[in-house]
Amino acid sequence: MPFDIALSGINAASADLEVTANNIANVNTVGFKGSRAEFSQVYSVAGQNLSANAAGSGVRLTNIAQQFSDGNNTQTGNSYDFALSGAGFFTIRDGSGYSYTRAGNFHPDDKGNIVTATGQYVQAYPPTASGGFDMSSLTDLKITTGTSPAKASSTVSLTANLSSSATAPTGGAFDPTNDKTYNYLSTFQAYDSLGASHTTNVYYVKDATNPNTWNAYMTVDGTQVGGAQPIAFTSGGAITTPVGGKLNFGAASPNPGAAPIDLTIDVNKVTQFGDTFATTAAPTDGYAAGKFSKIDVAKDGTVSAIYSNGVTTPLGQVAIATFANNQGLRQLNDTNWVPSSESGQPIRGVANSGDVGTVVAGSLESSNTADLTAQLVNMIKAQRNYQANAQVISTDDKLTQTIINIRN
């Protein structure tokens, strides 16, 4: 009997060593979750027949429990590396269906699909035409690396101050080539439908008869567009004309291959105070064509393509799944899991909402067994348990030999 008890202890210690060895072997595995061997005492009779002073008959391995505590997030600087800080799993897909992982060392394949290190497709909610994302369906997250088309400028919002102390110019009729015929100018770049930029100037000429009125002119690439447009202010410096604060000088055609540029100049933020003249902003809604530059990943898992022209295009929102019981998940190869009856079905959601963690871009979640010291301590304990049970067998063997010798 002591041989059997000690042998069960050796088998249990050996299983504990195997689990700890696997934890140590995966110290550098991204998203790895360690395990813990759990044991229980063995009795030779059923529970209802046990006496208060019954001795056990050894030990047995009852469970290898997965440990789903978070690993440390390590910055990598790679925009395709995703880490989850908090609860949840990335949703991935292959020919066998959906599975779930914490390993976010992703990369684009030759078709632009974002895949795991072992080739599964990362899943996301697709963007909708009206904005936002379609939470009712999943799609493969794919990077669009083409060109962002140009957009023609249609509106520019000027922020400027026209000095109230300015006097009307004396150089004669307005001439953009003669700075004696105007007081100030605001300059900016306007884009045509092909993305070519054109230098656009708005000139301000103080009215000779009304100190609170100016005449505005516009040129595109040096060519005047339309005629004078009045801008009038109250005695407090606030704009009153044009009504609605919008100027339109008509269409200009500086590029024969592109559609005419028809700009609306928003002058609601133009003032007439005693300060010196200054143009502090002149943003336009147009831009040139742009090339794919990089991806941006928000805390809620929104993945966007950023182009060289500053345009940002949403590509999808990473699908995050949670489970009622992580311990019930069934582990596949590597660092992937699938649900079981014990874990419950996946609850799909998005990061940074409810109990779901946040997505950290440019980072990877380290193995939660990265504390090598703790793992080595566990290994020493298992090794000592093994040696102690081996010593029991050795001692029992000597006792048996002694008894046999006495009988002989």
C-alpha cells in the first residue's frame, strides 16, 4: 500500500513539473496564459462510508486550471501589434471557424488582410456608409493601402483682424500687382478636383467714404476672380455684411483639366478692431490626393487608415469577445481558445465599453508566466515533492526487505 501511495505522489509531482515546465517554456510567448496543476486526496471507499479518522490512499491530478490573469503590456512601436488591457479576447477566423486569442502580434498578409502569427484572420465590425460600424456582422479586417482621392476646395474659413486705424489706399483702382492699391491680403492654398493646389489671395481695400466698410477682392494664381465684395462692420468691430458672413466671387478655372473651383469664403470670424492686421487661420476643406501612410488604432478598437494628405478612413472596429467563465474555454494549439458548454457562448462587443478592456496599439501582452522566479520556485517545490515520494518508496523497500529477511 505505501508503494501505491508514494507512486501516486510521484505521478502527481511529475504532472506538476510538466505544467510548470510548460509555463517556463512559454515565458516569451505573446498572450500566453499559464496553467496550474490541482490535486485531491484519494480514498479507497466511497465518501458516505468514510470514518472520521480515515487515511487517504494517495493523491490524484484533478485539473489543470488555466490562469487568465493579464500579462504585462510591452511597447513595441509596431502599429500592427495590439494588446488588450483588461477583459476580453480578440476574435479570429480560419477554415475551422471562429476562435479567440490574447496574442495581438498581428501583421498584414499579401492581400492586406490583418492576420495572426499563425495566419488566422482578425475579425472586425465593418464601417457603414452613414458612419459608425455594423455590429450585426463580422468581417476580415483589411488594410486599404491605395490612394485617397483628391477633394476640390469649396469653403475656406478666414480668421483675421482688419485694423480699424487703416486708411483708404491712394494708389488708384485695385490692382493685385500693385500693393499701393490695397491694404491687406490673406493667402491660402485651394485645391481643384484633380488635387492640384492653387495660391488664392483675398485682398482688403478700405472704403474711402465709410470707415467701417471694406471691399474684398480675390485672385487665384494671380488672376482676379469676379469683382469687389463689400465687408461691413459695426462700430464695435463685429461683421454685419455680407448677411450670413459668406462671400462668393464666382468660379475660377486655373486648371483646364479639372472642374472649376467655386469657393465660398466664410468671413464670420473676420473682425475690425484697433489691433494690427493679422490672418490667424485660413483652413480649407479641400486636399490633394494622398498615399497610404499608416494605420491608427483607438482605445475602442477602431482601426483607421491615415493618408499623406491627412485624410483618415475607418477600416473597421476590432471585435472583442468575453465569456461568462474563462476557465471553461477549451484551448487549441498555440494561444487560441474556443468556447465550450462550461465557458458559455461568446458575448460580442467592443473595447473600452462596459467590462471590456481597452485596445493598446503598438504594444503586446506578455505571457502571464513572465515572472520566472515564481515559476522556478514552483518547480523546486514539485521537484522536492517528487524526491520525497521517491524516498518513501526507497524507505518502504528497505522495510519490506527487512521483514523478508526476518522471516527467512
